[in-house]
Amino acid sequence: MADSSYSPRLRTGVVLCGTGTAGAYQAGVLRALAEAGVKIDVLAAHGAGVFTGLCAAIDGGARLWDPAGPWTGARLGRAYRWRGALRAAAIGLGVAVLLLLSPLLVLLFASIVYAASVLAALGSLPNVSERLIGLYRLSLEALFSPPVLPTLMPRAVVLALVVAAAVILTAAVRSLAHDPSRRRMRGAFWWRLFGSPIDAEEPASTFVETLWQLVRGASNEPRPSAAEIGRRYVDVLADNFGQPGFRELILAVHDLDARRDLVGAVLPAGSRGLFEARRRMSTPREAEVIDFTGPQREMVVDVLVGAMRLPVATAPHGAVFPSDSYWRGELHRFCDRPELSARLLDELAGIGVEQVILVTPAAPPAVPHGLRTRPISLRSRIGEFVRSVETASFADVGLAAGARFPGFFVVRPDHNPIGPFDFAGVYDEASDRRRTVAELIQQGHEDAYRQFIEPAVASGERLEEI
């Protein structure tokens, strides 16, 4: 959707919004912008857009929409799954319940066998009827004999419950052992046992690996520490400003401990001057800026991993600030926040961006007769809530951007059934077929042409020629 006239002469920023699978849609949009030769000066991102922006800022966008790229790989099919301890505990509880219900299952089997024997007798098949009755008798004898039901069954149930409890307790102890924070936690002990239900180690692991592959280039170096990847990334970007495919970068993440939105940037001298001038204006801004071009460059991966974490649903990411930063070496917890787009717009205006392209995978608000089947699983319901919040916050951001920037454009799908956690695809009842993440990339590509390139870029270039 184009809300004003586009000019290739204006300083242009692209804001990437959304969670989880949103990055696939953003990849398709960036592919279309690259094909059309749209000049992008600054990439600003939060959530899944942090990974997209990091790759696209160092001329790695082609890796995002490559058919063999991360979005279509098998690893992301396991992204945002239930924590392994909870899955194992659920299996143990399921086995215990199945064992408890086994007598009822045998009775159900007996009724089926009895009905089949009667039908066999009526059908003049006495041999079959006798065999079925014999099978029924043997099953009852095997189940209700003294060694099985009175002895083995209770022990098996207790064993399954003990295994489930042990898995949860072990996971809690391991999380305590690997938690770098030593701060005391308030609340009952069982909250530590269960913790956040969703595991965000994937997609973060895939994204960090992909970023390292882009940074190392053709070398075969083993993957270094997260801090070293961050330093190498900033060096690559800062050394190539002005080269084709390299853009300025602004990233945002939420700091739960500071109760602030943090903004990190890699900018050339001119833009960095404006960015730093605003940083020195007040103490609050000093506390909210991560200087990627200085000692804090080692926190690039921390911001990436933190941006993949969702409030409450996933555990936040713990990141340690450098000792010479405003936070003096403190360990804070990072996560994403859907409303961060508004902060990114403020940062873009502060460094002289004149026109903005907002990209989101969230479809417009619903209209009458647009209701769909509600998800049952808890994970799908969390994804539904996240996408709903993204839609509502994007409407507010769009109003602010339209009044603040001379050029303002939006690229978003009219219909997107793929939720933030649906990396393995999802059934779309509107089209009565299964939709995949690969199709979401293609949808972003088509939407960019239909909503921005054809109506705004083509007409803007003709006006420039006139």
C-alpha cells in the first residue's frame, strides 16, 4: 500500500516488524526491492527482522531467499517447540494414564471381539467365532492374572510418574546451574520447575550459524564465541559502508531488567554523529543505546538472540554489558516487544531518514464475516495473540509514520494464515490447502511488487524523469 509518492533521491529506511516466521515474509519483500533496484539507506528491525536486517545489511540478502537458505531448512521445523523436559514429562504422564486405563481398553477390546464372534456365528463361520472367543479369553487371563494387574501395573504407573517428575526436576537443576545470574527469584519452587513453556534455542541457533557463515566468507574457520562473531560482523559492515549491498543498521530489543527499549546501531560517521548527539541529550537515552561501533560490538549476537525471545512464553536471554558501559557489567534479560516499531521510527527520523517502507507479515484488522476456526493448542493460541498484537500496534505505528515522514509506504499481506510459530507450515481453511514458509517468502515478493514497486516506485521514477 503506497501512502505517498516515492522518490529515489530521498534518504530511505526499511522497518522490519514481526515475530518468528515474519522473517520469511521480510526476505521475500527484500528480494523484490533488490530486483527493482530500490535504494535502501538504512535497515531498522526488531524481532525476526533483526536476523533479516543483519544479513541484508552486509549484502547477504540472497542467502535469506535462497531455496536452500535457512527459512526452508529442516532445522527451523523444530523452532519454538515445547521445552524438551515438558515434552518428555508429557510422554511419561501419557504412559501412566494409558496404563491406568488399560483395564477399560481390554474391556473395550472384549466387546469388539464379542460382537465379531456373534457376527461370525450368524454368518455360519463357527471356526472363526471360536478363535475370536479364545482370543478374548486369553487377553483376560493375561491381564487379570496375579503377576500383571495387581503387581506389575501399579509399579509401571509409579515408574512412569517418577520418570516424568525426574525429567522436570533435572531440567530445573540444569537451568539453575547454567543460569549466569545469581539473583534470588521470588515465587514458589514449582515455577522454577516448569519455567517458560516454549524453547527458543531454535531458531536462534540457526540464525547465529547463518550470520557466521556470511561473516567468515569463503574461509573454513570454526564458529567462534558469540562476542567474536559480533566484533567480526561490525568490522565487516563498518569497513564496507558505501559499497553496493551494505547499509546502515539499527536494531531494537527490550530490556526486562532496565524496563527500557534498547537500540543498537552500526552507522557511518555522518549518521553516527546525529545518533550520538541525541544519545548525549539525556541520561535516559544514554541508558538505552548500545554502541555497536565501540566496545559493545560484542553484544550484536546477544541482541539477535534476545530478539527471538517472546515475553513470558519463552525464557529471556541473559546478556552481560561491558564494564565500561552505562550498565557497568550488569547482566540483563532481553526479549522482543511488538511495539518496538514506534521506537525504530523515532530513531530513523533522528538520523535524517525522509521516507520509510514498513514491512510486516500481519494482515490488516478483521472485517465482518472474516472469522476463522480458533486454534486449540496452547502454542497456536500464543501465536494468535502475538499476531493480533502485531496487527494492532502496526496500525498505531502507521499513523505515526504517515504524519512524520514525507514518504511513507506499507507492505503487508491481505491474508496470511501462517502464524509466528508455524515453521512447518499450516492448513489454510480459506484456500483449503496447506501453506508453507516457502510460499510466505513468495507472498512477500509478490506483495512488494503489487503494493509498492508497481504503484509507487514506477510512478515515482517517471515523475523524476519529467
